[in-house]
Amino acid sequence: MRLVDWLLAVGTAIAVLAGTARFGGRLDLAGAVPLALWLSLLLLVRCRWPLAVLLLSLQAVIVFRSSGLTDTGWVWPASAAYATLAADDRPGRPGLAWAAGVGLTELAFAATWESTSGGATPREVLGSLGTEALWLAVLLAAAAAYRNRLRWRAELDERLLRAAREGELEAGRRIAEARLEIARELHDVVGHTLTVVGIQLRVATEALDDSPMDARAALTTAQQVRSEAVRDLRALVHVLRAPGEAHDDPTAGIPQVEPLVDRMRSAELDIRLETSGDLAAVPAPVSLAVHRIVQEALTNTARHARACRADVSIRCCHGRVDVEITDDGRIPAAASGGSGNGIRGMGERVRALGGDFSAGPRGKGGEGVGWVVRAAIPVPRFRP
């Protein structure tokens, strides 16, 4: 802004000298030069003290003009000072009102002085001061428009900055949600796969000598589970690499629960599945959540509970899907030696869909009463 201040100072000095020579008919160096220098020097501090600069400028104009040292105008020599005060946008400083008030006061003094000095006719006074008043109005209007533009730019910058900050927060939230979803998917797929493969390998090992066909069937099931896990992982990687693009791999859901139960069933663990309601009407996100809950619950049963039987119930009615998985296994005091990510992940899935989730012992008797996992997930626009 220092360059602008110097340009305004030089321009004001030239304008005062040229205006005195043009309208006054003569260039009085004794009056015009000191006035031009004084007005120019004041403009160098116009941004810091705009009201003081305007008052000192008008004082100089009135003194020089009323004493006859110059024939310059009343208002226009201080045009830069008027514009600076009117455009002042700092809080608590009504610059435009101050500039208008000072200008009207100066014009009133000028009208009084011109009328009493006897140097001009009333028509000449009216014409001269009318032109000065019109120039003041145009100057203040332009300054007010500039001030409003500055305000608009400041508000726009603030909005853009706020939007950028909110965008960063939203991006961070989405990244955190995506990481959580990936962690849940990997935990469900890998944990389930390792558990089922382990069960089938144990069955194959036990049946290898006495029943080779059963061992072959167990190994075939393990291979099938492994292939499905690879498919799920590839689908997940595909989504991460190309978000928004569809892929041809089938998505896990309620229709895949029955094959899941068949794979988890073994000689040591009998699993029974019961379904009711229009499960085909369940939306894909809810269907996937139901599949993952059943998968994780049965995986925990097979891995930790040492149960003989597990029951899976999926009911779709009254605008929601109810899922319940129970077993008759023993629950060690260390709920099972795991990190707890499985149960936490199931709860997060259900709550993300606006549902309720619970997991714990079936009764109040402590160990030996079995474990139950319950989830109730609302189904939007469900038609019973």
C-alpha cells in the first residue's frame, strides 16, 4: 500500500497545482505549492488516521482559501482523504457517515463564506458549490461501493476458508470410516477363513486313515473356503483401487448364510439355521451386515466356545431384520483370548445402520450357560 499512498500524494499535488492554474486563472506559488505539499504529505498516513487526515486537509483548504492564498476548490483538493475515510471498513468506525458529515459541514461553511465575502454573485456561488456537492456525492458513492466490495471479498474468503476446513475434516472422517470398514472386512474374511480351514484340516487329519473320502471332502471344503476368501479380498482391493466402479464378484449377503452354515458345521459343532420373512427385500448393506454378523459369531463359537450346538435365526418383519446366534459352549473368564475386534466390529456395523446390538452370556449363571449375539437392524421402506 505504500506505493498507492505515494501515487495518491503525487496525484493530489499535481491536481491542486493544475486546478489552481486552470480555475483560478493564475498559479500562485506562495499559496498553491505549500497547500499541495501539505495535502500530499498527509496522504502518506491516510490509512492509519483517516479521520484526522481529512480534518487536517480541510483545515488547510479553508485557511488557504479564505485567506486568498489560492483559488482552488473547497472539496475536490481533499478527494483522496474523503475517499479513504468513506471506504474505511474497520469495525466500530462509521467512516462513510463521518465523511458525509464533514463534507456537508464544509459545504455549509463555504456557502456562508462565499455569500458574505462579496466576491461572487449568488448564481456563481450556487453553481460552484453545486458542482462541489455533486462531486462529493459521486466520490462518497464510489468509496462506499469499494468498501462493500472489500466486505464481499472478505466474506467470500472466509467462506472459502471455512469450506476448506470443513472439507478437510470431512475427508479425515471419511478416511477414518473407510479404514474402519476395511479393518472389519479383513477381520471378518480372514478370521472366518482361517477358522473354517482349521476345522476342516482337523477333520481331514482325523479321517485320513479310517475314512479317506471324508478327509477328501474336508479338504475340498477348505479349498472352497480359501477360494471364496481370495474372491472377497480381490473384491475389496478392486473397490479400493477403483472406487465407485461395480465388479462382477457376488457380494456376501443373507443368501450366502446357508452355505456359510454348511461349511461351519462339523462333527463337533451342529449348527441349525432358521429364517422367516421376505429376506429378498432386505437392502444390500443390511444383507451384508447380517452375513458378517453370522460369520463372525459362528467363527467365535468354533474358535473359543467349545460348543456342541449353535442356532442361527434370521427374521425379517415389522420393518426390521432380527438376527440371533446362540451356542451352548463354555465362556472362559478371558472371553476368549482374542482382541475383541470381532464383537466390536459387529457392533459398529449394526450401529452404522441405525440398529441395536448386544453380545454376552445367555443367562446370569456365568460360565457354562452359552453365548448369545443379537442384532436388530431397521430396513428402510420395508413392506411386510
